[in-house]
Amino acid sequence: MTTHYHLIVEVDDGALPIGMHALNFRYACHFNARHRMRGHAFGARYDSVRIDSDEHLLAAFKYTVRNPLEAGLCTRPEDWPWSSYAGTIGKTVQHSFVDDARVLDCFDGPRELAAARLRSFVELS
């Protein structure tokens, strides 16, 4: 995405605002230094929604993964370079900071089968 990003994170209560501030502040400092600018890099504060069920998790995951595809920025969800999706479905090595077990656990079977079922869920709809 060129103007925003999506994250699905699991954090302790109260930790999200602190983490988002640190992430966005650090990015804004680097962006402003690189472009010789000042001020906010993002037009609005972040938005968050608590995910409260497996169904909600899968819907959020699917939306997040398909967002660059729907915006015409890639032709397949696994092609988006800023996504962990390719690692989750076994197309690339997963990033060390990504724990995709919660999403894959929504599908029965060993990791490879769960990943294939997740891919069908994401891509065949």
C-alpha cells in the first residue's frame, strides 16, 4: 500500500498504543530526514479493532493479504513484498518475527495442509 499499512498483531492490553507510537515515530523521523521534511508523516492516527474469534481473525487476515491485490499493486497476494503471506503458505522462508500459528491453526491438519487450505481460503474467493 502506498499510503497506509495493515498489521495483525497480538499484544498485551495497553501495549498497542505504545508500540504503534514507537513504530510510527521512528518511521516519521527516518522519512523526514530522508526527504528533508518536518512534522507528521501520516495524516491520521492509527485505527485498531480487537479480533475476538477465529472467524474474525480469518476475515481480517484475508482482507489484509488481499488489500494490495485489490488495489492493483500486485497480481497475486504472495507477490506483495511487504507481506508475510508468502512465508505463511510456504512459498518463501517466514520472517523470524512472524508467528503464523494462530492463523494456520484455524485449519485442520499438518502445517503444509493447513497452509494449502489457507491459500484456498484467501485466493479462491
